[in-house]
Amino acid sequence: MEQSAGWRLTPYPAYNELSRRPDKRSAIRQGRAECRMAANALSGLQRATL
């Protein structure tokens, strides 16, 4: 019982697994969006340094 209560207090790892498995398409979309944001940030840094 105590372990289940502690698990409920820290739901983030389980929530990540649940958010990944049901629809992998949305996870892929999020990954692509993050890659785009990272690329934009890197290009912005390169422009600032140049």
C-alpha cells in the first residue's frame, strides 16, 4: 500500500510511458517540433556569433 502511494506521488515516469505508448504519431510530431526548435535556436546562435 505504501509503495502504491509513493508511486502515485511521483507519477511522471509512468505518465511519460503512458503518453508514449498509446499514440506514437503524436510523440513523433513532438520530437520533430523539438528538432525544429533546436535547429532554429542553433541557427539563431550562429547568426548572432557571425
